[in-house]
Amino acid sequence: MTDYPIHMETVPEVQAFFDEATNTISYIVKDPASNACAIVDSVMDIDYAAGRITYDHADRLIDEVTRQGLTLEWIIETHVHADHLSAAPYLQQKLGGKIGIGAKILIVQETFGKVFNEGTEFQRDGSQFDRLFEDGDTYRIGEMEAVALYTPGHTPACMVHVIGNAAFVGDTLFMPDGGSARADFPGGDAGTLYDSIQKVLALPDEMRLFMCHDYGPNGRDIAWETTVAEEKAHNIHVGGGKTKEEFVAFRQERDATLGMPKLILPSLQVNMRAGEVPKDADGRPMLKVPLGGL
């Protein structure tokens, strides 16, 4: 069992919003005892070829929060996503709330600040975010207490957010038939990811787990909710008692065959800034394409 403060008696109301373009699931998480809510892993739309950003997905979240008369208290990023852009600043402008991410964002900012040659004007201290979570930190959404669990491996800054009997796992786990996320990004590590997954699987068996992504393996319908018990029994990469050595060997072999996510370059530049699009010297929104890879 876990030593973290877990409140299984609290049952938050969870609404999922699937973004087909990036296979991302965003969530509105409502306190059952008040009108307070959080949004987890929002998406900002980008037409990469046209260089155009829009907010259709974020507007769906805003419309629902507004329709229900909710108060947005937190905008949570489970990690610095490499496959979609965060809409956090847009949501904050429209609805308020604090933007939170894991404290190891500083490692990501330092790494990719160099990759994108950002210069001294890009602050690498996490100051773009309102809260940097350390392992075991708690925060409140209305009457609910949430706790952040440090779960590196996919990236150095990954965290799972446990809110009552619901845990938002980011890319630490996929649905049981999806397995796990890659661990070959800068700062990622397959062995570390295995250890982080075991941390999640130490939560109560009945804990609801909510995924950040789903790809509908083998043609099934998109899904995003499972349980710790289901993952322990049936996850194709770590379930059924698979060892760390088995997982690392599989993950390294699999990762060597994967191409880079199509939105990795804009995603990293935007998300390490808490969702703000970088600007050039004249103040125009501008993204860089470093030659030679990451």
C-alpha cells in the first residue's frame, strides 16, 4: 500500500474530452461537495502546416465549466507533453485558476532550452507556472484534497495526480491493452518508468485510473478509464507480475522502432513555457526547428 494521503471515500465527478487529432483525453474534475473543479491536460489546437493555432478543444472545456457554473481552481499538467500543446494560459485567461506541474520541469527547461537555443531571456526556473509540485505535495480543489506523486521515466517531470478515488496518470500508463508509454525521450528511462508504474499499482485496487492518451489498439473504441486491479492483472507490458528486467528489455527494443511524435517540436517549446507560444525579437509568435534532431 501507499504512504501518500489517499481519500478513497471522496468520489470526484470526472468528465472526459477526447481530442481526435492528438489522441489526448482532457478532464474536468469536480468536487462533489462544491462547485470547484480542476482541468487536467488541456489541448490547444495547431495546424502545423498552416502555422495556425485555434482553441476549439479548450472552448469545449470552457463551455462546460461555464454551463455548470463551476469555479476553475487548478489547471494541471501531468508532464511536459511531446505530442500536443497545452491550452493552460487560454483557460486561465477565460476562467482563472492556478497552473501546476511537477517541480522537475526545471530539468526539462534546462535540457530543451539548450536544444532550442533559447538564450538568457527564457527563464529556466519554472516561474511560468503558478505551482511546482514535489513528490507527496497536496493541494485542494474545493473540499477535496489532491496529492501529486512523482512518477518519472517517460519524462523527468511526470507526476500522477490522485484526487479522491481517481488518479490521473498522464503517460505513466496506458489502458491494459495499450501497455505503457515510451521511455526514450531526453531524461526518460525504462527502468525508472517501471518503478513509477509500480508506485501507481501500489494504490488501492479499486482506485480509478484515467489515461492521458488512448489509441484504440486492435480497432476497439477509444477508452480512458480503468482500475489499479485491472492494470495489475491485465496490462500487457507490466501486468501479471512481469519483472523489471523483462519490461526494460521490451521497452528498449520497442522504443528503438518508434518515430518522433509529429508535434514534438512545437509541443516542447510551448509546454515548457506553461502553454505560452514563444515570440521572436519583434514580438511575433514563432517556433524553431533545430536541425540535427533532439
